[in-house]
Amino acid sequence: MKVVIVGGVAGGASAAARIRRLDEHAQIMMIERSGYVSYANCGLPYYVGGVIKEQGDLTLQTPESFRDRFRIDVRVRQEVTAISPAEKTVTIRALDNGKVYTESYDKLLLAPGAKPTIPPLPGIDNKRIFTLRTVEDTRRIRQFAEKEKPKSAVLAGGGFIGLEMAENLTRMGIAVTIIERANQLLAPLDADMASFVHAEMRAHGITLRLGETVTRFRQAGDAVLTLLEDSAPLYADMVLLAIGVTPDTHLAKDAGLKLGIRDSIAVNERMETSVPDIYAVGDAAAVTHFVTGQATLISLAGPANKQGRIAADNICGGNSRFRGSQGSSVLKLFGLTAASTGINEKAAQAAGIAYDKVVLFPPSHATYYPGAQSMAMKLLYERESLRLLGAQIVGGDGVDKRIDVLATALRAKMSAPELTELDLSYAPPYSSAKDPVNMAGFMIEDLVLGKVCQFHWDEVSALPRDGSVTLLDVRTEEEYQRGHLDGFRNIPLDVLREHLDELDRDKPVYVNCQTGLRSYLACRLLTQYGFTCTHLSGGYGFYQVVTQERQTAQSAYPCGMEKL
């Protein structure tokens, strides 16, 4: 059996090694357009910033190591230009000398990945405008930085690559401005959770231009002028385009393969395309979202590697299936970690799923052990079935651990209240006796059983201030004096019982505290004394971060100067 693999990074490289492990006698040929195979895309920003010192550390395998260990014929700097399904051949062009030749195949695996999205804007071909997708891209950026010593950079795009590059360029002493068409960074997060990311970026001197659209670029001496739709232009020494990726599927399209969402390659659970003996994996292939069941594109290394393994199994006569991706991801930004799995509110609404949510601020480990850090957690669950839909966490230590627990629970199709039953490890340096994941489950269980009701930060402004309801803040007097919600009366939780006669039992009570814990306790107390009580999810702390970030974004002129 002769297997030709187009693309040698995540999915392609994983498939090649797996095929060899399953079939010692298969003839395996891997064609890669760049000069490198099996390299870590996710590590590229850290090489630019000098965190990863050696380029070689980015490559897991080389053409030579593939040949020596697996007897795989790896051909770099060569490009497949055409596929003939009828003849079962591929046409290949060597990029170094232009030689064109054909190779036959018994099985063909397409793993071409995705290419940076480059909009057809005037001036886009400027030599000071870069993309970051390959090792070669990384070298160009690093060489430019070493030679030109840029002092400023514009990053177009607020996704993973854009933010990682923003951090690394900032650490290099470069003033960074991020332009993002949406009103938030990091699309996997909801806007309220993204507020924590915005605050972290601003705290490190990064300028955010949210809700802005680039219209063109223009050379201005040794600088690039970035022109915006409704704002003053920006001058910078360099520009990085990080507005997303586009599936590289021209080969599949020309060969007559069925395409799916955003012109991706349509595949089934076995990673088979519409043409016999042709498979597709990775960023170029459409997959099913594990939560919604809808077709989607998820450009992550983990799913690509899994798909490569599954395709390899089936190429070798197996019957493995890819059950969908839930898009679990994690991102380091200075001292912050942002992570998500499953779907967010926007996706739930788009899919027509009726959901509910909880927000909490648990510590990373026992508070009596030094170094505990709070994390903001948001969980979504389906209102009727109570199945877990998704989770978002932003904080410091412990975020990665909790998101992986929740990703596992989601994959196991656990209901949200079942999070209370998870038997998670505990020691003071690592967790609390009630782990944050368990705490989220307790909160959802209480909501489901009707033991507590909640309202959310975006409902605060609509609460009546005419005396028809009781607005109550149960924090300490000192906390209250530092800042509080308009119209809320302060009665600390510890003395609330002594003041019950001051409250009207015929009026609904809306309670807030700093994180939502004390307001929950207050509601349980008040409910048992005959009050109708609702507490603020996430508390004043969550409300303050979200609203202050929005005020910050709105308080700047389009040119980026603060209003007086």
C-alpha cells in the first residue's frame, strides 16, 4: 500500500507515524510545502519573543528523523499542485528548482492546514506587514526585529496568535496596538469574561482599538500607516496580520471533492472525503461540534492530531471515528490565563439552545495557604436537560487544571449538578476541600432545586430605584465605602439577622456582595424568614470589572486619546 500525505505538520505528521506503527510495509510519502515538518505552531510567538531560544526546539521531528525512525519519505519545499482521483495520482512541483513530477497513491491524506487570512486591502503587500503561520514566517519577523529595532507595532486581530504576539513584542520593548473588528478580544470567551483579558492587556501598556476596521495600508517613510474606517490612522514600524485563518482547500476543490462550511473539506466521522480513498484532517477539514452537533471549523493542534490518528487507523483497515471537537483551549497572557471549553453564550443563542449560567470567583487553592489567587469562572448548562454546555475561566494558577476537568466532564456528557459528585484531589497548595469545579456544581444544584434565585450584571441598571424593591449590599462597611451599586443599602451579612425588622417582607429583595457567596448566604437566610430574595451572580467584583472595562473602551476618542 502506498500512502501519500499532503502536509506534514500536526495532522499529517501524526497520521504518518501512526500508519507506520500499524503497517511496517506501507510505502509512506509526506509532501510539505514549507521547509519544516512536525513543528509547534503554538510555540512560534515565543520564539519571536526569545522565550524559546533555539529554532530547533520548535520541531518535534525532521525529515531525517522521520526517515531514520519510521522509514517515511519526507519531501519538504515541495508542493502538490493537482490531484487526479480517477488516475489516483498527485502532481508535485519542487519549489527550489521548479521540477514537476507525478506520484501515484493507493490512499491519499489531505492535511494542508489553513493559511493566514489576508484581506485584499490596498498596501497589503508592504514589506513591513507580516503574518505568522510557519517557521519561515517566524524567522522573517525575528530577523526584522533584530535588524530594524522596531519601537511600535500594530496587530490586526484579537485571537490567540495576535494576543500571544502582543505579549512577546511588549516584552521586547515594542509599543503594541491591537485592532479588532469585534468589540472584544478572544472570540471563544463571552464579552463579560473577555473584560478581564482587556484589563490585563491595558495594564501592560497595550492599546486596544476594539470595534475598529482596517481599510488600507500606506507606506510613510520607514513606518506603515494603518488606515481605519472611522478613526484617525495609526503609524507603526511594523504590522502583524492575525485576523484568522482560511482553510487551504484549493486542491480539494479542483479535484471535485465536496466542500463544507467556509469552503472546508467535508468529511465523515472516519475522516473520509466524498471521493473514495481520499481522507482529510486538520484545519482544512470541517468537523462536528461536540456540543451543538453542527458543522464547524476548529483550528487547534489537539483535534488535528486526533484526526490524523483516526484517519491512519482507517487507512490501515480499522474503523475509528472522530466524535467531534469541543474547542478546548488555554492561553497565557502575562500573569493571566484564559481558557474555555464547549460553547459560550453567543454560540448557545446561535444554536437555539435554552441555557442558564453561573459565575463564581473561587480561589486557586486553600486561602490559608500562601499565594492563593482568585479566578473568574463561568459555566453554561442547558435549562431543560441540565447538561453541561461550556465553561470559561480567567485567572492565575489553577485555571488549566479546572478547564481540563470541565472539558472531561463535558465529554462524558455529565449534567451540571453532577459536578458536585466529582472526587477531586485536595491538598492546601493545590486546591480547597470544596474544589472550584465542585463549587460550580453546588451553585447550579441550588438554582435547579429553587434554593436560590439570581440576577446578572447586565440586569442591575434595570432594577427599580423607586422603593418598590429592596436593594441590599451585605458586604462590610469598609467594602461598601470603597464602591457600591447605586441605590443599594448596606447591611453586613454578619448583622443581617438583627436588622430583619427594617426590611419589608412584601417587597422582593435583591442582594449583592463582592463575589456572590455572601449574597447567596443572605438569600438563604432571608428566604427562611419569609422574604423573596434574588442575588447578584458573580457579585460586585464581576460587575465592576465588566462595567469599568466598558467605560474605559467608551471613554477614548477614536484616535485613542482619552476624553477630558
